[in-house]
Amino acid sequence: MGLRALLGVALLGASAGLAVGQAGQTTLVVPPAPLLPVQLGDWVKGDAPPADSVAQADDPVLAESGLKRQERAVYHSGANPQQTIAVTAYQFVDATGAHSAYSYYQRPGGYKGPKIGDETANGFLFRSGTTLVSVDSKLPVDQTAMVLRDLETHLPKVGGPKGLPPLLPTYLPAKGLQTDSVKYALGPLSYKAMGGMLPGEIIGFDKAAEVVTAKYAGQGTLTLLLYPTPQIAGEHGRAIVEEVNRIGPPAGTVLLRREGPLVLMTTGAWDAAEAKRMVEGIHLRNELTWNKPVPLEFHAEVLKTYSLLTSIAIFCGVGALAAVILGLFLGGGRAAIRVLQGKPAASEPEFLRIDLSGRVAAIHPEGIEGEAQR
């Protein structure tokens, strides 16, 4: 009993020490780098601007588009502190969400200034990768653009699929397109906020649907809906047809066509012939890029496949060579033993000989013929 008690006390002490050690562990969390830099040339970062001077960060459309974080700041000129530029930056999960928010905040009216980042709209609203930037500046356009170009180089850069913009807006025909009317939505809130005429619940955003709407000069509105599979597109396409029939004449000239996972629909004041030409002229396409570097994962899989096939070929070759050597060894050894016994190397007593010549002849085992000759 004394030994058992001693072991129990030792185990209890060890477990207590382990618990204390685990409780004393500290996890170090490194905060992400600031979204906006402290300084841009001679422009120095100051306090955040008023919330009403930029796009509202609490807008539910931003959350629906995948907003990760945002930051506001006012930059003061080192040469003249009275000159300021108010900047708000929104970082999204991917470029698709950033493009959706960009199209939501884009307003009618052509932009005459220089291009900044991947997309630039009126009032110095621009997108760079996964980041949307809204700017309020009273300075000349060229001076503001110079500061924003410097800012664009400091914004986060994201590679891979997350850095690619959506493909659906590229299917819109360019002829007659009013570019400032293009709206890309990933959810029912953004679709409704951008003027969509269909109920959000029948579109299928819960099944990863994408929608882009655009107006054409002298015509109506073109809507493109992209779904993960043709089956999902067919299901929701039928629901859309029922809804349009329920709306009736207020929907305008309605033509709907489905091609695989893509659904195309015209609404509004379209000429019937032009609407038909529009929906029949858009087709899904496969894009193949030869100069795009192959991902490292693809190289790894190719090397694994090559190594596996090489190993199989070597194994088959070694097995075949071993079979040949073993056959020669066994066959040669058996023939040598027969020769040492005074028998022919290539004949077997138990083998039967079949004469196909048609002559009648007795077939005798080799041993019996040897006895008769003696």
C-alpha cells in the first residue's frame, strides 16, 4: 500500500505541473499591417474623416460582398497643411466582392481623370485587387491622382483565384453599353439596392448565383445570371419565367434564353428584333492562356505522377528479368541433371507424342523403347 500511495502522489504532482505549464502558455497574435500607410510622399496621415464624407462602412451591401476590414484617414500636405485628402479603404475577401461593392457605389456620369488601380469611377472611386478606395478631395484632379497612385502601390496585393475579378461582366456586349450602369451583385441585398426587378429569393443567391445588369443606349436592360451547374440554372430559370409572366406588360420586352449555367434576359423598352439579337449573340466561352505560369501544386502533381509511372516501369522490368533468369536457371539445372543421369536433356518420359501424319504407329514411352533396344 505504501508503494501504491507513493506512485499516486507522484502522478498527481506530474499532472498538476503539466496543467500549470499549459495554463502558463501564451499565444502571440501579430496584428495585420495597417490598410492605409502612414505617409504618402510629403502627405502625412492624420485623423479619420467624418463618416458622411465617404461611403458608409456599416452598409449591409459591403458585408454581403465579403468585407474584411476598413480604415479611414485624412492626409495633410507637408507643404500646405490646409490641403487635405480624405481616404476610406475597404478590403474584401476577394476581388469579386470588391468589384461588387465598386459597381454598387459607382454613380452615373463619365470619369475624365486618369485611371488608378484596376477600375476607376467618378469622384475618385477606384478598386485595386481586393481593396475598394473612396476619396474626397478638393484638390485639382492631377494632384489628387498623383497621391492616389502612390497610395495604390501600398494597398494589399492578393494573388491566385482571389485576386481575379469576376468573369460574368465580360460577357456584356460592348456596343451601346452604358458602362456606368453595370451592376454586379452577389446577394439579394446588393441586387435589390442596385435596382434589380426580380425578387432576390427566386434568383438563387444561396446556391452561389451571380447577377450582372446593364442598360443599353436607346434600349432596355440586359440581365445575365450565372449558376454553378446547368441543372440549377434550369430550375431558377423556370422560376424567373413564372415571375416575369406574373409581372406582365410592365416588364417590357422580355426574352429569356439559357445556355448551360448561363441565363440571359432582356427587360424594358427593347426593340423585339434587337432583344433577340442580343440574347442570341452571347455565348459561354472557354479561356485558355498559354503564358500564364502553372501553379506550384500542378508541378507537384505532375512530378508525383511521373515518379509513380517510373517506379511501375522499373518494377515490371526487374520482374521480367528475374523471371527470365529464374526460368533459365531452373530449366538449365533440370536439363543438366537429366544429362548426368544419361538421359536426353530435352525429352521427358511422361510427355506424350502425337503423330498427326495419319499413319498407324504405336506410341511407346522412352523407357520402354530403351528396354527393347537392350
